[in-house]
Amino acid sequence: MGNYTVIAEAGEAMAALLRRCMVPEVVQKEEQIGLCYPKEPGEYRVGIYLYDIQESIGIRNTPRQRMEEEQMRFPSTYLDLYYMLIPFSKSDLKYRAAEEQRMLGKMLQTLRDYPNLNLNTYESEGKLGPNTIQVELLDIDCEDKLRIWNGLNEASRTALYCKVSPVELKSSRREKITRVREIQMQFEERG
């Protein structure tokens, strides 16, 4: 956990949670929920799209960590990941809006019921721990949503917007340190 794969692991943790809560009640198969681009949902009925990554403002300047007797790892970077959860219905046009709204309702219910996810197990947790991320629904106004969709050169769709944080990206940079083994002191008498 914390390796360069942590961004992908956060998305997979969200997909695993939605699969557990939506299949088979709202979506028929687990394979129909996953990470995708809004333009290319393929066979997905629920798409999870990472649209922005930012450094967490609240967690900066963390200390280096001791790895071994003579090694320190440089500080981790903590990230906020911004996702869109997009329903994709393949139903007849007459039923499509209602089906997508049912999917949105279940996604919203799931994220509210299980806001904390363990990145190692992909299971929901009652409280935040060292390997836990928090999923927070965002309150974004329509203008900002349109900017996101326009940036993708895609027609706007109804979606849920959420922030996943803190996601720890550990540094791979290490520094060799030398332990103090001997101290020499000299005292002078002043008089």
C-alpha cells in the first residue's frame, strides 16, 4: 500500500464497494462496474472516472520515515482523488432515464452508508485507520460540472462527484544515515 499503484487501488476499491452493493439488485453482473472513460464505457453500466488529482492541503510536510537501521525514506505525498460515478443504461430510450436514476440512487446510498474503505482489503470500515481512505460526496454547482464535461469534449450527463482522500503515495527515494556511535566531549574550566 502506498506504492505508485495506490491511485489505481483507490479506484478499484470504489469499484469493489459498488459491486458488492449493486449486484445483482441494480446491475446484473460485477463485470459491468469498473474504471472507464466517459466517452468509452464499453460494457460498463456504472463507470468510475478519475477526473482530477490534487495534493492534500491538510497533510503536507510530513517527516521522513525510518526504514532500517541506516536508512530513511523521504516523506510521502498525500493525494485527493476526484471521481465521477456515471450510470450508463443500454435500455430503450423510453426507460433509460428511470434506470439511470435508480443506479444513481443506489450509488448515492452506498457511498453514504460506507464512506471509509480499506485499500488493502477493499472492505468498508467503521472508522479511519492507517490504510483507510474516505469517500466524500462533493457539492459541485452546475457550471463546474459543465466545465468538467466540456474539458472532456463530451455532452454533459448526470453523475455523482466524489473526493477520495487521503491517498498516501510513498516516496521511493531513500537516504542513507549514519547513527551516532561515539561522542567526544571536552570541558574547560573558566575561572
